[in-house]
Amino acid sequence: MTLNWDTFAGGLAAIEAELRAGAPDATAADEAGPYITRLLISALHDGFLPYEDMATGLKRAWPRLGGPFLDYRMWQAPLDPARTYRLTGSLNDVERLGVGTYAVTPEGVLLLEDYVVFRSGDFTLDIGAQGQLKTTGNTRLLMLREFLRPPGRRAADLQLTFGDGTPLPLPAANKDLAMAVARVGGMARQFAQWSKRMAETPNAFTTPPAELAAAYKGDSGTLYYPGYYDLAEDEVLVIERPAVDCATWSISSYTHWLEPLPPPHADLGRIDDRGAALKPGEAVTIRLAPSIEGLAGPAIATGRRRGAMLYRTIDGEELAVPRTRIERR
């Protein structure tokens, strides 16, 4: 096999230049290259080492991108819609395990087809056209969302096999650099489109735009409210989270490219009902600013003036967008 390194490098450089040209400020422009590199690490691993860490039939989805929920451990496996599968496991300390089947568009966007949720104990889940979790002729991927947060420590025990219990074969490597570049470009452009739309309504939360609503819907029990912060150094974004019944909620801030903020703001840049010391259904006022200094009550510190943000509710049926306003220090 011959690897065309010049074409490979040129394709990545073009993607980085595209992102830098659309960056809203110098910080986002400087982060474009490292962001592309992290996408590339994932694409190369899946293309050249897809068989590693697959003893359970599931592969850990390591890259944190597209506005990730940092209390999720993500797992995935390719599915053949002509086959049946069985997922077994024990939740241990996991609060909620969501399991979904997905179609994949030519651009690499995942479209949810069916979803099942487990909340405690042991389980067995049959997956297929006639299974408890349904597949269609378009199904290509199984994805799991394992919700584990302190004080819980024990992740779920999971095993995916064919429907008759036969172990899954290890996936083959494609060893295709051009495919890796295409995947990086697809992911980078998809999330750049998301952040661009989010930035059109600064310092506010909205509902997902119609053309992106299906792509946002990765978990059938989660409602997503995209937002964007764009603050002067002396400004604070006040977020009025309404009283809404749900299992849990969270507000997370990200870089412009929808990556987690670098430490220490990966933790300072998000809050949930537990962090606010509230019951999930209670209303709360949260203040978001570049610096934590001087912020009273529940607060989010981003370490930067601009970036994306997401408000989520899990297992909440009522649609309620948080209100926002600007205060000056």
C-alpha cells in the first residue's frame, strides 16, 4: 500500500485554512489547528487501529466534539442491518444508559432511528428489525450514552454479540489516508456550521434550527437548547433557568469549535442541578463570564469572551428556553 503523504498534508492544511478564515477572533483561529489534529487522531485510529479495545464488541468514542456532555461515556459499534445483535450488561453506578440505532448521511451526520433507556440493574436488549431496539435498511451504527457522575464510580458492564451470542469479529482496518482526511473535513465543516448558526444569536439560548434539528437529536430523551456567548471583559451573561421537571439538567460552555474548554475551565465552564445544589425541577439564576472573580451564586467561568454553549434537559417533556440578559461588573 502506498500512502500519499503530500495529498494528505495538503488536504488537512486546506481544512485548517477554511476554519481559520471563518474564525470569529484570534483565539478561535489559533485553536483551529489543534482542533483539526484532535479530529485527525480519531480518524486515523478508526482507520488504522479499529480492532483495538473491542473485547466487549463496543468501541469507546473518545473524541469530545460537537458540544459533548462530559458526564457521558460514549460507546459505538457498526451494525449490519441484515444481522441481529444482543446487548447485555449491568448498570452498576450508571444513572442512565441510552442505546440508539442510527443512519449515517453521506456527510457523516448521525440520524437517530430508535432508542431504548435503562436506569438500573441488569438488562438484555435484542437489536434488529424485530428486536426491542429496531433497525432498518438504513441502520449503520449503534451508539450508547452512559451517564455516570460523582459520587458514582463504577461504569456499566457491557457486551455486544450477534443475536445468537456469537462474538463479533474484529473490524478490519481501511488504511486509507484520503478517507481520514474526508472524515476530518466532514466533522469540522458540520460543527463549524453549527457554531456559525449559534453565533447568529449571541448571548441567548434558542431551539435548534429546523435544518439542524435532526442532527442535534442524538438522545430521544434529551432536549437541546443551543446558545452562544459573546461578552466584553466587564460583561456577565445572566441565565434564568426556568422551573422544568426533568431527571437532570446542565449548562455547558465550549470553544467556538464546540470542543470542551481547556483546563481548568473544563470544570469551571459548566454546571448542573447537583453543582447548583438544587432539585432538578427548581428554577435557578446562573452567571456566566470569562472570569469567576466576583460572580455571586451558581456561576460559569469560560476563560474567554466568545464560544458556544448548550443547555440540556434529560427526561423533561416541557420545552422551555432559558432567558438571558447582560449585566456589567
